[in-house]
Amino acid sequence: MKYFAVLLPMLDEEKSKKWRPDHLDFLRQKSEEGKIFAKGRFADGAGGLIIYKGKDLAGVEETVKKDPYIIHGARTFEIHEWEMTLEE
């Protein structure tokens, strides 16, 4: 299993407010499916970050494109494979 950092920069704050409940439902569903490691918004309002778990970039990108924020143009996205290390 690989980890992918998905940045969701803000495009349209009003659309983001409108579609937030659907976005949160989408994330809850993906969490229940075991596809999310961590998630959260940026305190400065610039967007958010989700760490997805997946086999490959293509599969994660397919999932991200189904997020209501992306579908409705509230946010854009950027994906990077993340090689997580833990401090001991």
C-alpha cells in the first residue's frame, strides 16, 4: 500500500461552503472504505490536505476526481506520492 498526499487548494470559497457537507460525506465514505490515512483543512483557509492510501497514482486520482469539491469547481487538486517515515 502506498500513501499519496492530495493538496486541495481553494478555487472558490462560496462553492466550497456550498459543497462542504457533500465533501465531508465523501471523505467519511472513503475513510470507511479504508482509503484515507489522515485529512484536514489548513488553518489559514487556503484549502486542505488528504493522505490517501492506494495501490497507484491512477487509482487515487480517479477517487479524487469524484470528490464533490473537484466536480463542482470549488477546489483544484495536486497529488504527490508520499514516502512516510516515522520518528522513533
